[in-house]
Amino acid sequence: MARAIRQKLHDHPELSYKNFRILLGDVASYQLLLKTIFDQYQIPFYLGRSESMAHHPLTQYVESIFRLKRYRFRQEDLINLLRTGLYTDLSQADIDTF
């Protein structure tokens, strides 16, 4: 992988290291190996940490939409949709009074 990245950068000078992403299922198991190889090829890298998408506003928005349809527009599902901030620009105070 490191060799392929270096080759792509050589063949396409308009690219930079920021154009490459490597997705891993278990970052911890590859951390030492990646550090060793990328250091050898002098490739800067960043190992991001896994984050749950359960509390991301977009995930909550989509789940709320499905729940509204499935449970025939219950008030709690509508409020959850509004609280994501992706559907309307109502303030939290306005939503809380609903």
C-alpha cells in the first residue's frame, strides 16, 4: 500500500498525501505495522479513532423520519427530529415548549 501511494504521488504531482485514505476495521491491530511501514516510506499519516454514529445528528434525523412513519407521527419522534437541528431552525426553547 505504501509503495502504491508513493507511486501515485510520483505519477500525479497534483495529488498530495491528503488525497489518500485507508479504512481499517480494527485500527489497533494495524497500528504498529502501519507506523513501521509508513515511517520507512516517509509517508505522514494519522490514525483516527472510531466513533459511534448513534449520536450523530444525521443518524438521529434519519431514524426520526423512519420512526415518524412507522409509529404514525408520535410527538416524541417529531421532537427528536426537530432537536437534530437539521429539519428546522427552531431554538431549543421553542422545541421544549412544543
